[in-house]
Amino acid sequence: MDYSLAQVNVARLLAPLDSPLLSPFVEALDDVNAEGDRAPGFLWRLQTESGNATDVEGFGWDIGDSHGVIVNITTWTDTQSLSDFIFSGRHVAIMRRRREWFQPVVEATTALWWIPAGTRPSVNEAETRVRHLRQHGPTVHAFTLRHQYPGPDAVAPTTQTSNRLCPA
């Protein structure tokens, strides 16, 4: 069986999405999403009729004292393709400014896991993976780019550690 990489990341908003504070972020979304859609190894992303996922409901348990949580779920052919996209182009420029728009957090906000090729992860599944990662740290069930696990069909089931760190 072939597998794809599922990825979720969440962010707690410092202000409502329609606020002037978040307007640079919101204005960049279409370009960043289009760049991601064209990226080598990209397969799918959660989106609504608006073309993005900012109005997808999920992670209500993680709102805290923020103005809400936004959710991004994508699938990729492999961790390298995801990493190449995250740390390049418009996406990395937006990541460098994330402190302007999102609350700082100490717990995991991004989780990766392997899914059967051609399937799409749900928001509920993504929530389960983030909770697992927060409780247990990186495992084959939910891991990070820094502490990776190969897909179930990999020849040698060993963990990989990436030295690539967030540039922001």
C-alpha cells in the first residue's frame, strides 16, 4: 500500500480575522495557498468555497484566550516536499511575521502522520493527532519535521531527525 503524508497546523489569533491587525496575513493567503498548490509533492489541502480554510471550525478546545483558532490541513507525497515548501517562498516570509498575528504557544501546533494514499484527513483526525503529540511527544502516530518517522511501507523503520529549524 502506498502512503501520503498528512500535516496539520493551527494558530491562535491575536485579533479577529477581519481586523486591521490581521489584514496583511489574510491578504497573503491566496498567494501562499496558490504557491503551495503548485509545490512539488503537494497533493491536497483543506479548503472551503472561499479557497482557504480560515472559516473551518475545529480545535475549539484550543482557543484559550485568543480570538479563535485557524486550521491548515494538507497532504504531501513526503516530508521533504513539505519541508521544501514550508521553508521557502512566500510561506517562509509569512512565517517570519507570525508573532504579529498569532499567540505564542509552547505546546505542539503542528503534527504529521502517514495516511493511505488517496485519502483525506478530517479535522477530527487532525485534532486527535495534535492531542497525541502534545501528550506523548513524537511517535509514529503523530510526529514533527524535526522528529520524523518513515511511512509504513518504508524498508527500514527508523526515525529521522532533521536539523532544519524554523527560520522565524
